[in-house]
Amino acid sequence: MPADTSAADLYRHGLRLLLDKDIPGWVDLWAEYGVMEFPFAPPGRPARLEGKQAVAAYMHGYPDHIDLHDFPDLRIHRTTEPGTIVAEMRGVGRVVATGGPFDMTYIAVVTVRDGRFTSYRDYWNPLAVQESGVEFAGSSAR
């Protein structure tokens, strides 16, 4: 993506890549030094990933566990901080192992510099994952 890509445009592009199951393409949107954080991560799941390689390792098998179909209800809020947005959305699809539904609400605080993600704080609900029996990226409970 061009260096002048807005945070909102980059975020929307990233969602499209996730729906297309293009994890390498999604990881390519990251700065080498980017940090992904999960403030509500339960025990056994990472709370912080430092660097593009760590993000790539975390996301590598995501489509093998969650088959995403859509991100309805996407709302992107601009902030007073340059390059930073707050995104609200749902991710819906199915749990690959069980065929059951996947429906998770997310809030993310995302910062973009030079057309790349540099910070991504993902406030996902760990209870929803535990209830559906999902084992996916970054889980040490596999």
C-alpha cells in the first residue's frame, strides 16, 4: 500500500485480505517493528506480539481454525491522533473444527505510519472463543 494510505483504508484492505484468507498479504501490511496487543488475552494466549515475524507466526494457521465470511457492522472512528483509528465490528463465519457458527465482536485501536500497521490493540472477547471451543492462532492449548 502507498505510504500515504489512510489508516481507515489500510484497515478495510486488511479485512478484505482476511476474508480472502490471504494471511501473507495481511502480514505484508505490517511494519517490521509493528506491535499487536491483546489486552484481554486469557492465560495461555499471547498478550503482546512484537515485530512482523511474530504477527506472521501468530496468524499463520488462522484460516484452518476460523472460516471468516464477513465483517458486518464495521464502524471506523477517526481520532485526534494522526494515523490512529478505532474500529468496531463483528467477525462472522464458522468454526472449522466443529462447523459451528463464529460470531465475535471486536474493538481495535490501530495506528498506521508510512502505509503500514505499527500498533494494533485488539480488544476481542476471550469468553466467546472459549464458549465455542475454538483453538486458533497463538493458543498454547493446542
